[in-house]
Amino acid sequence: MAESPTSPAAAPAAERARPERLRASADLAYPFEPPTPDGAVVEVAPGILWARMPMPMALDHINVYLLRDGDGWTVVDTGLNLPASRELWEQIAATRLDGLPIRRLVCTHSHHDHAGLAAWIMERFDAELFMSYGEYFMLRHYAAPPPDPLPALHQSFYLRAGQDAEQIEHMFSSLRRNAFAPPVPQSYRRLRDGDRLTIGARQWQVVVGEGHSPEHVCLYNASERILLAGDQLLPRITSNVLVMPFEPEGNPLQLWLASLDRLNALAEDTLVLPSHQGVFRGLHARVQELHAHHHQQFDLLLRTLDERGPATAWELMQIQFPKRRGPMDDLMAMGEAIAHLSWLRHQGLVRRWLDDDGRHRFERPRQAPGAVATHDLSETHE
Ligand SMILES: [Zn+2]
């Protein structure tokens, strides 16, 4: 549990590195002006309030939602573990909730901006925490800083990716200074895909997504077509999807793209309540746009390999993410570049081998794609 090479606090950092790469969709509609991050709320449907918690980074806020729940409230996500967020929760509870208590907390996933105050809200408001199993244990895992020195297998993950020891140390020493590490909530109630949760008069279905985090919970109300989307569907930035050193052979983009397809089955006129940026309509258009974004990245990597010949993940990452602003961005960009390379490798479009200098190199296979099974490629060239 203590071997935590990556931190959820890094998620906003990667998003910070990337907005210029992404464009707002012409097909999305934003029916509400967002609330200011000072305790203001916007009612997006009867009994559903939208508030914002500030974050001290370029992605400067997270959306939280408050759902009237009989003689109390259920809240969704928490904000970072910072005094300013705690003060805002106090203010919202005192002025916006009709004098009724917060009884339940749903955390969509384990990242610090979503669950950083889970333990505090449980204690302060005597609220029950609802999460998926995977996210609850990731949250416990993230509570400890990365071990120092880094485990040898984690070190070798980045060495094989093409970085040197100094760069790796630089990334992780920055992560160890993370100021947002949350206290651990000591119990929770488990949400599973397909579960139904009654909140006030509404029924919500749990829809689990994968790829950005292991078992991310979205809540969907079919009768009014409202989706509490977390980071699973953001309107103008892409959520980071990373290969991490504790699962070096993972293919999280496969999981992410499949999760997007499951969300695409929901009604087109769904009101999407995301964790960052504006509440929007245009779910199908946004899913298509996110697919297109990743396929542009795949094409960029393939084109680069065609032009340059074999390359390491570190070299390719610099083509894919030329604008990085420090070691945290490097860490996120490495994980995301490897995620794209893993997807290509599992598709049989790229092959990888361990070179004499201890680095993985990637290249286009000489056979036509599909002529050799993906599994055989990885077996043959490791
Ligand atoms: Zn997240």
C-alpha cells in the first residue's frame, strides 16, 4: 500500500499542461452560468445544486454537487484537502441547505480533488461515505507519499521508458512535496456498477468507468436524463489516462475508450454534470470528440515512428507533449505517452523490445498490422 509512485494530486497538473491542445466543441450547449467558487450555488435541476471549490493550480476549480435527499443532503465530491475548501463547506452547510444536514457523501473517484476531504466531511457532518471498492482502496494507497528510495521495479519502469536516474528523482521528489495528501476515511459503503441509489425522489444508477482511475463512479438518472459524470466526461479538457509503474503492462486507454462507449449509450439530451468546467448537453458529440482526440495522438505517434525510426517512450513523449511546465507534468506526460504506446502495441500497430542499453524501443512492425498476433509480438520482442 505504501508503494505509491503517482499521486492523484498530479491529475490537475497534467490537465494544466494540455488545454492548448484541445478545443471547445461547437456542438456542446452550456445551459447555466457557473457558480463562483465562493460558496455560491446554481440549481441545475430541482434539488440539485452546483457549487465550486477553488484549486491553487491552472485548472483552478472542481465542481461539487449537492442533492436534496429527503430531510438532508447527499453531496458528490469534496474539493482538495485545504483550509479554503473546508471553510466553503462550512459556509454552504450554514447558508445553502435550508438548515438540513449533509447525510451522505459520494466520491466519484480517489483523486485528491474529488476525495481529499472525504474523511473530514464524514467526521464534521456525521456523513456516510459511498465509493467503489477500487477507488476506496486507491484513496488509502494515495494517502502515503511515494517511498524513498523508489522501489527498484518502479525505477526500472522509467529507466526502460528512456529517462535517466536524475530525471526520475526530480519527478518523485516533486511528488513527495505534495501538500494535499488527505487523511484516510476509515470506512465506506460500497457502490458497484449497476447498483441503484435512491437520493430524495430520484433513482440513480451507478455506471462505472475505467481508465482515468480504476473504478470511477458516475450516477445516471434515466427519467430526467441527468449524469453526474465526475472526470469520466469533461467538456473541454481530456482526463489523463496513464500507465503506472505498478501495472506496467496495463492498457488503460482500451478501458477508457470502452467506458466512453458505454456512456455513449445514454440519452443524447442528457444533462452532464462534470467535475470540471461547465454543465453541458451534447454527450454523444463529446464522446466522439474524445475518441477523435486519442486517435489523433495515435496517428501522431505512428507518423513520428515512420519518420524517425525506433524511439523510446521518453523521446516520443516530447513530440506528443512539447509544452510541459515541470517535473509533475513530465510524470503525467510519461504515463500518458506510454498509455498511447500500449494501446498501439496491443493493436499490433507498434512493437517494443528491450534494447542493449536497457531501454524499451518502439517501432512500426515490418509485417502488415494483424499479421502477427499482438500477444506473439510482445512475447517475441521483449
Ligand atoms: Zn480525476
